Amino acid sequence: MKPRVATAWLGGCSGCHMSFLDLDERLIELAEKIDLVYSPIADVKEFPENVDVTLVEGAVANSENEEMAHIIRKNSRIVIAFGDCATTGNVTAMRNSFPLAEVQNRSYIDLADKNPRIPDEYVTIAQLLKTAKPLHEIIKVDVWLHGCPPTADQIWFAISELLQGKIPVLPPAYLRYG
């Protein structure tokens, strides 16, 4: 039986998933070795149970991200903080130096094209957390994959190690930020 692998996108730019797609022809080789059971590139709506490895892109920036992080941890044997936003908060956490009310005012009032107002009911959008946080501040993380975004070679190295039953020990060249 092939390992069940998932990727998830929290508060980030999707650059890590773009690097994942940069695996190019290695994606064909990877498809033969894994079952991709959840991913924004697979358009699966609910996170499944019994996932072997999940790569999580992005910081935890809102209530939906926080809930998803807990669902991922509960259903995944190994969780990888995928890229610098998941690892440190990175660009997503740049808003942390401003009061939340100021961030919301700028986003929902100052930059609004129509109907400027700060949401008071969070039906269609998730409520922002006071600060954006790296993934490990919300759930246990097993592996950190640095980079903004990690390169396709870094991703391939980490996945290859996991497929061999090893927890990846990243070479110093891969331990970079940005």
C-alpha cells in the first residue's frame, strides 16, 4: 500500500505549493509512489483520516487555519512545517507588529471598494487571530522544511527520505530562510 500524503495551505501565498509543482517530471515518479489524498492541487474538500505525511504551508493566521491545523495533527502521522511561514510566521506574521484593529481597519475600511466595514459576523470569512503564528505554536510539528519557498530539490529530498522511512535531516545547504 502506498503512503497517504497530503498538503495543506493555511495563511500563506501558495509559493510552497508552486515549488511543489516545480518538481516537474519528478511528479510522475512521485505519483507512482504515493497516494495524494488531500491538497489544494487535488481539490479534495475534507481532510481525511490516516494520513502518513502532511506538508503544511503557511502561518496560522485565522480561526479557520487554527481549526485546520488541529484536524491535520489529529489525522496525520508526520506533520511537516512546509516553508518559512509555517516555520517562523515569516511574511504572514509581519502584521503582528500592528494592533489587530489597525490591520482590520486598513484591510476592510481603507482599502474597500464597496461597503467598507469590519466584519462582525464571520460566516463567509474566518476571524483573524490577534497574531499570525508559526505552525509549531499551535500543533506538534515533526519536520521543518525551510525556505521562502523551499526549492523543488529540498522538497524532493524531504519526501524521498520519508518514503525510505527516515525522518529527513536536512543538509546545511537546505537550512536557510528566505
